[in-house]
Amino acid sequence: MSKNISLNHNSIDRATKGDSSYDEIANILIRKNITLVAHYYTPSEIQILAEETGGIVSDSLDMARYGSRSRSSTLLVAGVRFMGETAKILNPEKTILMPNLHADCSLDLGCPPKEFRLFCEKNNDREVVVYANTSARVKAQADWMVTSGTAVDVVRHLHEKGKKIIWAPDKYLGDFVQRQTGADMLMWDGSCIVHEEFKAQELRELVARTSDVEVLAHPESIKDVLEQADFVGSTTALIDYAKGSKSKNLIVATDKGIFYKMAQAAPNKNLIEAPTSGESATCKSCAACPWMSLNNLISLKESITNENNKIEVPSAIVKEARKPIERLLEFASDSKQVVFGNNDA
Ligand code: SF4
């Protein structure tokens, strides 16, 4: 069933600020000059901690950029492992900690470096474009890294230059990008276990019985869901769209961690989870990434107290993986349009 989200900031504040471990963690972060860089999908108490201790809450592109700008010599990356690796690749001189090194991602796990190398070797006439949600070893084999907010622009740019593309690992995002750009894309067969769960028929029924409503979807969702969306975009783009939307009710198809920042940005909206269950239900993750949930106050405190859970990436991999990431950062800073709307997905 879909659920209406009603975030009560006061109760979140009480639950976190009144918690001794929360205060203790905030003090350790400040005393040790550790910057907390958190993703929108982490639990709300982690996002609050990042905001209140001078860190940030953002998407993977901004997290990567921010780590380089931060003056702290230690970054605590609350998200999943590839985000910690990206921070290390861009800041090899910094110490990168994570609350839990087992915080994986089905896209990363579904694209093993050795198999990917064989795939690329068999199709070596193609430009290799990988999504941010990949390991450092996979990025080291790529020409470009993209995020969900930059994928369409980068692929369009390559398509206009006559390039054929290997795309990995998310087949749904790849399919969306292909439909937007018309590029020749050879797809890796990966998917996000969270976004794959949204149900198209149940969404159709929910829209039909809700007035003054729009559907916002992340492009890792399945095609039948994206086709019903009034707006498709990256996490940051979804929050921006919610803020400017004229509709009272917004059905949102992405990890529900986003509701904390979305409710802040659009406090007068009724935010509704897109359905993950119904007659065709097989929901195992129910709009909540199990790996993002490994970021909690206990694991976070343990990591910064003992300074363990360090991300290490071999220097040869750092050298190669840096190239596709820096190519994207350069492209994104030159590009005036790094987010995209959806009129015809
Ligand atoms: S929500 Fe999906 S894409 Fe994001 S980290 Fe979890 S499994 Fe990976």
C-alpha cells in the first residue's frame, strides 16, 4: 500500500537532539573536524546530523564535488560504498570513513569488474559510460562516469559526436536515456532493487483516485512507471520540482529517505509514496534501500570514535577511475543544464 508521509520536524528534532548519542556524535564530529557528507536516502537523523554539524546532504554528484571543497582532512561518507570510493578517488590525500563498509548497492554488486572488462573488450568500438553506482574498478575501465542528473546530457553529447556507447549498469536508466537521446547504447543488465519495485498498475489506480496530483519519478524506475510521471529527474531535481510544483499532492517514486529534504523544500505538499505493493507485489525493499539503512547513529559513532571503516582504493585504480569522474565534473560545470525534465519519457 502507498502511504502518506507527514514528517513532523519537531518530533524528529526531539528524537535526535534529545538523544545523548546524537549530541555525543555531533561533538566528536566537530572536535575531530570530520565533515559528514550524507546522501538523501540515508535515515533522517543522519541527514539532520550532517546539516547541523556543517556537512551536507545531497546527491552523489554534489557529494563528490563537496568532498573536494571541504577543508576537513577526514570525511565521513554516509551512503553506500561506491560513494565512499568516489570521495577517496577525488581526495586520495584525505581519510574517508564510512559508517558501514558493507553498505553496498545492487547496481554495483551486479557489475563485477572482471565480467565488465570482458564485455568492454568484446565491444571495443564503443565509448564506455558508467553510472556513478559502480565500483572504483569498474569506473577505472570507463571513459565517462555519469549521475542520473547528467546522464542524458552526456549521452546526447556523445551521440551528437557520432559515438556508439556501452552503458552500465542500470538497464532502466539506460533505457530512459536511450529514449531521450536516440543514442546507440549497448546495455549491461543491472537494476536497482528499490526502484524496480514500484508498481505501474497500482500507481495508475492511485493517480485515478487522487485529485490535484502529480507523479515524480527517479529514472532508475521501470518504464511503465516513468511513462506515468509528470517529472523524471535525479534526487536533487525531484526536490527542486516538488518545491515549484503547483499541485497539492505529489506521488514520489524513489527511496523514501528523500522525503526528509523534500518536506523541508515543499512543506505545504502532501507527499505520497509511490506504491510498491498490490496484486503483483513481490516487494522486498519497499522504497527503502537496505544498504542505505546501514547508516545509523550506532555505526556512525563507532566509525568516528575508532576511526575505522576506512575506504582504501589502490593508487593505480585511483589514477584510472579519476579520469571519467573528472570528465563529468568538467562537463557538468560547463553545461548549463545538468538536470532534465520529462515530457515524453
Ligand atoms: S537505492 Fe538502489 S541505486 Fe541507490 S544505493 Fe540502494 S540499491 Fe543502489
